[in-house]
Amino acid sequence: MLDAAETLFYERGITGTGVDAVLKQAGVSTATLYAHFGGKDDLVAAYLRRRIARWRQLWQEAVDAAPTPEAKLLAVFDALAAFRADQPPGRGCAVLAAAVELPGPGHPALDVVASDTEHLRERLQALAGDLPVADPVELAEEILLVYDGTLSAFLRGPVGDPVARGRALAAVLVRRRRGRRRP
């Protein structure tokens, strides 16, 4: 059921995909949905958690493979390139799309989105903290903004490679801050 939900929610959107379509693609009954997830809202949250877990694994692998502290910080873009390799063209970030599509407070998937944002922020701050810069928190915030912009570029119909451009821009930000030592 999660495979069907991921395919349909990502390709058609969460609000554009009814539970019946997920059930039909998964070949399961309504009772199965309620037994495992309790309803569409919890299915959406599970879909996002699973997708985020795959993303984090790829990001960790990219960080582990990076030879320098700067490369480890920029590995978020290397991981993004690897993650995007098996995604349909022209689609943006599933997590950002969910943040836009989901109704107001109380939806269980919004907690997943908030948790992912906090994880991105904390991880980038930790990686930036290994660089000789005066304000690693500010650098991490700038990298996060470039990362989010890179993801948004896929929705606009990218020209060229948005991930490579995002990585290059992030590298400029690192170089600009490098050498400004912490007080």
C-alpha cells in the first residue's frame, strides 16, 4: 500500500489522489487501509516518513563519502542528485509539496514535515560547525535556502541541472564565509 501511495501521491499530489485510487493500485480493501493506517491522513504521514528515511540514508552515505568538511556540508546536493536520479522529471520535493497541500494544523503529516525541516537545519548546522567560519548557523541557513530553491527549480521546469547549480552556489557561500573565524 505504501508503494502505491508513494507513486500516486508523488505523481498526482496528495489532494489529487483519492483513497480509492491508492486501494485499487495496491490491490487491497478499505479495511486493510484502516487496519494499518487508520485513514488517508496517517497513510500520507507514513508515506512521507518512508520517503524521508530513504533520503536521510542517501544523505548519510554522501556525507560519509565526502573527503573534507566542506564536501561533507555540500554533500546534501550530492545526495539530492542521487535521490533525484530515480524520480519522475518535472516533480519537486514531496515534503515541500505536502507542506503546501495539507490542510491546517492537526494533520499528522505536518508534524513529519516540521520534523524533517528541523533535521535538515540541525544537520546542516552541525556540518557547517566543522568549517572555519564565524557563523556556522548563518551559513547553514543559507545552504538550506539554496537547497530549498534547488528543489523548487524542478517545479519551474529546470534549464540545465538545478542540483549542480545549487551546489555551485552553496560552494560560493562557503568560500565567502571561509576565513571569517569565530570570535
